[in-house]
Amino acid sequence: MIETDNIFNISSDKEFKDLTLKVFKFQFENNLIYRSFCDLLYKHPSDIKAIEDIPFLPIQFFKSHNVLSSKDSIKKTFTSSGTTGSVTSKHYVTDLSVYEESFQKGFQHFYNNIEDYVVLALLPSYLERDGSSLIYMVDDMIKSSKHTESGFYLDNLDELASTLKVLEAKGQQTLLIGVSFALLDLVENYDFDLQHTIIMETGGMKGRRKEMIRTELHNTLKKGFGVTNIHSEYGMTELMSQAYSKGNGIFKCPPWLKILIRDTEDALSITTNLTSGGINIIDLANINSCAFIATQDLGKVHVDNTFEVIGRFDNSDIRGCNLMVL
């Protein structure tokens, strides 16, 4: 069994590598879906000497299989958003305390104590459905902030704008986290000059607006809110951890999360030459599910281990990864 204390107290590359190899062995032995995938690739723990050798499970498996490394009862099922009639991903969580520890310590790692912030959430598209891991996280942040002004805002933009201006006048440190289309709605209807507020977008127009490239979106939001940087959160239903960007779309990972880039022409190969490719994620907090996921995002890792997201695969399936139908 892997202790979560070991996951959240990683302090060196060697500790990360050693624990990653232990987690791989644990999930190979305890996750039926992942074991079958590894067997098909003829990958056994005895063959894995480096983290780049580890097989990454295509993220689509969360749409069709129960991806679990634990026999404990399921406490919560997180589901992805999707268009009407589409198949959504399901992440079965057997221990919510691991998720809570991950997002609490992840935020603190980059932004210090959540108690210092008023947390204002503008996430209408997420509030309108059940099973959002983002809503679960932000709800916990709102409760932990212990400020009476903290809360969710659905369509009451007047109240949100008024609250932002009152907090600004008091010099109160504030976090406004919102989906892109809702933040754009806000700046199109109100004028701001915020010096004490972090604006954090979670991405996505959710079909409400035409998609915008990141630079255009962030420039519009910077001008509208009167801030110098737009922050971003990178997470997904299938993960237990988040990466954060404090500007320019450059993300950093907490110590238990790592991004690798796979070759777009050979989905089973990891690139090491700083080129762009498919984003593979090692999320050690995903100990009870699968810590090794091949996403549908395209990205690039920089020499300092920061990364950026530059798009998504055009096709719905990741080339070369869907090798198995169980």
C-alpha cells in the first residue's frame, strides 16, 4: 500500500521517480483495466526502469471502464461535461480525503493559504450539472476561506460586480475563478480596475461562445478587469491534481504531478527534445484509480519543467493508443 504522506511530501526528483515506480507496480497488480492494457503492450514491472518506460492509459478508458486500483466502496463519482447524447468520463473515487488533500496542498503550494482569500466562483456551466470535480474543489475552497463574501454566482452578475468593487475598495485579497464565457460576459457589462484580485479562468466556452485563442482571451480579460495577468487552472475529471498558470499560459505542477510529451506519430514513445506532442500525465494522487494517463491535449514541456497547452487532437481517438477492447 502506498501512503499518501509519501505522495504529498515529495521533495526531490529521485523521490518522485522512486515513488512513481512503486505506484506503477501497485497499480499493475491492483487495477484490472490497467493490468490488461500493460499486458497487451508486454510491459511488466520488471521491464520498467525509468518513468518514461511506463505505459500511459488512454483517457477514453474512463468513458467505457471502471478504472480502479482499490476494492474499497465508491464514495463519489465525478463525471465530465459533454454534449447531449455523448458518452461522459466517469472517475470513481474511493477516498475523497486524497482528492481534498491534493487540491488543498496544490493551491497552497502556489498561492499560500486559502483562508487569506475571498473566493468568488463564476462557474454556471458546472453548477448546472451534478458530478463536477471542479465544483467539489471550489466549494471546499469557499468553505475554507471563511469569508462571508465567498460564494458561487450563477447569473447574478450585478451582485458579483458590486462585491468585487467593495472588496477592491477594502484592499481584500480575492480569487475570482470562472469559466471563460462567463468571465467575458462580466467584463462586457462592467468596468473594473482590480489590484487585489486574482482572475483565474478554467477554460472553455462550453458552447456558449465561439472559441478564442488563449492570447486573445487573456488580452480581453486583462483589459476588462484591469489586471496584468490572467491565471489559469489545468485539471480534468480523470485527475486528482491540478496545475496552475500565473500568466501567459505557462503552467507549473505541484511536486506529485508531472507532464511528459508523447510523439504524435508514435503514441507509445516519449519525446525528450522539447517538441510539442500529446500530453501524458503522471498524477501520483490518483493512487486509487490510474496515475498514468494519456490525454487528448497537445502541449509542450519547457526545459524548466513548466508546460503549455497548445490545442487538442482533432480526432476523438488518440492514434496508436486504442490497442485494446475489453
